[in-house]
Amino acid sequence: MNVFYIKGASEGLSVLPEEESKHCVKVLRMTEGETFCVTDGEGCLYDAELVEALPKRATVRLFNKRPGYDHWNFQLEIAIAPTKLNERTEWFLEKATEIGIDRVRLFTSYHSERRAANVERFQKVMVAAMKQSIKSRLPHIDDLVPFDKLVMQPFEGQKFIAWIDDNVKDCLCNLYKKGENALVLIGPEGDFSPEEVALAKEHGFVPVSLGDARLRTETAAIVACHTIQLINQII
């Protein structure tokens, strides 16, 4: 199924964004009268008919509005320090979007090797993953902030910090309570400093383990994301 994204879509005539129009008309060579699916990124899917096949401004008719299947009764957020190689962060964003996530918070910390982030590029990766997995909701991604500001941001729910330390015995899968909002902090390649963990604990974050294996940043973030989703899908 071909899926396209129109931000703020509604039933009736609409126009595909230029990049989507090019993909529809030039790449897929779709012609007037063909039908496909459109997501608004806000929770709804639409059937769509191509009305005017212009490569920069394709007109479509949207109908049969319906909620997507990717709705859940909790908020799932991952805060992650961007990796040295951008493609690793992009891999996490792609897979987390496929698995299901509400928000990604980016931050820099003491051991961060990357202190800049192309959020616009990251969002494009998430849009592509949303369309590929036929999702109706586009996760929100925040601009990069320092760690001390991150831990002071408001969040209503359970807050965890994944930390590799001999004294951290409790696993995320054992502490997280099904149905509750969750925010999990994932550190950079060098992990969090003890001072950062202490600051996080002062602001209500609970140190947790993600298991015995030593994981890369992007892998740890996926494990945390999937753990929360899987617990909530267990009957």
C-alpha cells in the first residue's frame, strides 16, 4: 500500500506537499484516478484519489476518514543523546517509529560525542518510517537541550534512567507499571556520569538496567521502547 503524508489533512480536496507530489507522480508514476492512503500524522488515515497529477503540486481527494491502529492509553517517551554517527540515531528513530513512540527528547551530556543535531533531517526519517509502517501518528521530536535542562522538564508518569552500574539491579521490565506514562533516559556511548545520575535521581528518575548485555546507545533506546510497548500489549 502506498502511503503519503499531509500535515493537518481533512476530507475533501487537498494538495500533496512538493516532495510527496514528486514521489507520487514522478517516482511511482501514478495517474489520475488511482487511489492510495494518506496519513495526517495526528491519528487518522484517509483513502485518497489522485485528481490532478502535477509533479510539484498533485491534487487529491480525501475520503473515508478513520482512526489509525496505532493508539494506546499511555505516553511513551525516550530521551537520547545523539550518537557520534548520525545514521545510528536515525536507525533508532526509524525503528522506534515503527514500534510505536510518542515523543523523542534529544540532549547532550558530559560524555556526548555529538553536540549538534539536524532535527529537520531526523523528522524526515520518522515521516518515512511512519508511512512505511502505515502509522497514523507522527512522533514529536524535541530540539537538543543540555542534560540539566532535560531532567527539569515536566513529565507526568514514571521516569527512568538507564545506567550501567554494579549497584543497579532493578530491570526496567520489572519496575515499569503497565498502562502508566513512561520516560526513559538513554545516555551516550560513555554512559552518564555519576553526577548526572545523582541529578536525575533528585528530579525523580529511577536508575534501571536493560539487562545483562552491554548495548550501544541506539540499541538500548530500542530495547527500552520495545519493553514498554510489549508490557502494555501483554493481556
